[in-house]
Amino acid sequence: MQSVSSPGRTAIYEHCLRLLQRSFELLDPATTRVEVPFEGTALPAYFTRAEPRDGRPAPCVIMWNGLDSTKEHMYTSGWCHELAARGISTLMVDCPGSGEALRLLGLTARVETEDWARACVDYLETRDDVDADRVGLVGWSLGGYFAPRAAAFEKRLKLVVAWGANHNWGEVQKRRLEREGENPVPHYWEHVLWVWGEPDVDTFIKNAERITLDGVVDKITCPFLVTHGENDRQISVEYAHRSYEQAVGSPKRELRVFTAEEGATEHVGLDHLPHVASFTADWVADTFAELT
């Protein structure tokens, strides 16, 4: 991963954005670039439109990044096409702290992710090809904190998925600093400070104590799925159990732990991504059907 200060980083990123946009024009006209109005600016996003199945506009899943992914990673994972095959549209968003929102607009992450969720649902309610009564939210990696936090307070969301639990990310960062020091991976703390807009590591570690779902997930009142790899070496599986156990207000909560024998056992299932992707897409489709 390039350093924040690496020369040419922004130019390379902008070139990649142009290439992907051209691929939509040539290969995938169902996917378009859109912008979600947010606090006087806009969050860059891609929208993959599904064909409706039941005479109504299609349901839609909002998808959010983690610490260092982008909406381009979300698109190239192919998950939006898994959902489209099930009649569900996808809004893939660069939220503050990720992708274009960070790299080109300077928007940094915050604890109160319900602010972004509100903007995303507001935007989807303006589209006549989306059933605003069937909107869900999925977040992978650090999105496993972002998405459940948002669903606890944005009640228009009808389901939520933590694709890799991140119940207490602040605690994980403190442990990481104590265990691995300055370089868990190259440029790690430089990247973290950039994402969160913090001036130094000590300030970040102190403020990161608020990045927890303790006292939050019990406020989720929609269906809630937690997926996690049994051998996740970045975020311990203990956090998946904690999110599940505390989500006592959810009418349908499920914990799915992927094992080494079946694959998808590493962080967010990257060792067998299609396995966790198809499971999650099926759960989303089934849950929307139950709501209908």
C-alpha cells in the first residue's frame, strides 16, 4: 500500500477511476457513477441497477468500505452482480475516510456513521427505480463497525450486515500499537491518521476509545447478520460473538463463522470471497422477501 505522501498517488488513482468508468460504458451499462448529497458536498458512489422482479421497484443495498478499501474494490469484488442476479440493486459508496471522499474531497471518518446512512437513504428515496421500503446496509472490514452503528440509529434501514465484525476497533488499535509498534504494515499509522483526521498517534488512540459497538448494537431493531472468518488474524472472531450476543433488539440476528475447512476463514473471507459473498447475498435476498 502506497504511503499517503507517495508522489503521483492521486494521479494514479484518478487514472484508475477513468479506466473503470470506461469499463462501465463498454461492458456494464447497468452500473453508473452517482453522487450522494452530504453536508454541502457529495459522496462519490456507483449504482448497479437490478431489474425488478415483482412489479415493484427493486430493493437496494448500500455498501460501505473499511479502513483502506474503495468503491472500486467493492465493484470488482463482483458482489453487486450477485445481488443483481437476485433482483437487488447496489449503491457502493465512498464514505468519509475512504476512496474519493478522502483522497479527492478531504472528508475524514467519524464515529457517528448514522450521518452517512441518513444521506444515503435520503438519496435512494429520490430514485423511482428503488423501493425505499426495502433498503439495507452492508459494511465490510471496518465497515463492520460503520454499518451496525448506523443501523442502530437510522431506522429506515430494513437490514444490516457486518461483513467481518469490528465490534471494538478502538481496542484493536490499542492492542496493535502495543504489540506491533510503529509498523504493523508499512505506513499503517500514517494511513490511520489520514483516514480519521487525527494529528498524532497518541491523540488517535485516545479518541478511538469511542469506536466501539458496546452500548450500540442493542439498539438495532432490524435483521442483523454478522459474518466472520474463524482464522481472521486482523480482527479476532471474539468480536463477532460480541456483536451477535449484544444485538438483543434485532428480530432476526445471525452469526455465520467461516472455517478453515470450507474457506473464507481469513479477514472478510478474502481467501474465498465468493463463498462469503454468495452466502451474504442469499441472506439479504431471503430477508427482503420475508419483509415483503
